[in-house]
Amino acid sequence: MTWVAFSPWIWGFADKNAAVANHVFLVFSFGPMVLMIASLRPAAIVTMAGGVWLALSPWILGYAGDHQAWLSELVTGLLLIALSASAAGIMRPAHGRRSTRALTRTVATSGQPSSQG
């Protein structure tokens, strides 16, 4: 969220009032929730909605004419969506995923988990 707070000044679009207001709103509204996404699934889902808003906001609020502004918002929004989806359990990495049923069956039959998927 620190990146979201300072990106209008870092990327030079702080003269766009809608962009700065949008960033202030996001930081104060979703900043505290970002701290909870690892332990609370609803917080992760709401934060994902904030990421969607951030990605779309340059077009909705009318400052998409500034290339650096919309690119920063889009990339940051997509990263926030991915982070929140991962924390909510919506997006899991394909490698290392094992079903609980297979693990339970393996432990029940052999007493120890096997390394097979």
C-alpha cells in the first residue's frame, strides 16, 4: 500500500486531482485490510475488489490519457488482485498441490505420507 500512496508522485501524475484522491481513498480504505488478508479470507476478497477498482480507475475517473498513470494503476491493480486471490485461496500454484483425500488415504494405509502426488 505504500507504493499506492506514493506512486502519483513517483510517476509524475500528482497533478491529476482524481488520481491523487483515488490513491488517498484506496490507502485509507483498503490499507488496514491488506494487513489482514493472510488470516481473513473476507478481507482478501474485499482487497481484491480494491485491486479491480485500482486497475480500472484511470478510465472511470478520466485520467487514462496519462500513459504513466494508467500503466502504474493497471500493473499495481493486477498485482493486488493476484496477491489477494492467492491469500483468499482462489488462485493456488499448480505445483506442490495435493488433495487432502489422497494425503489422508496415504497416511491411513502406510502411517506416513508418501512423496507421490
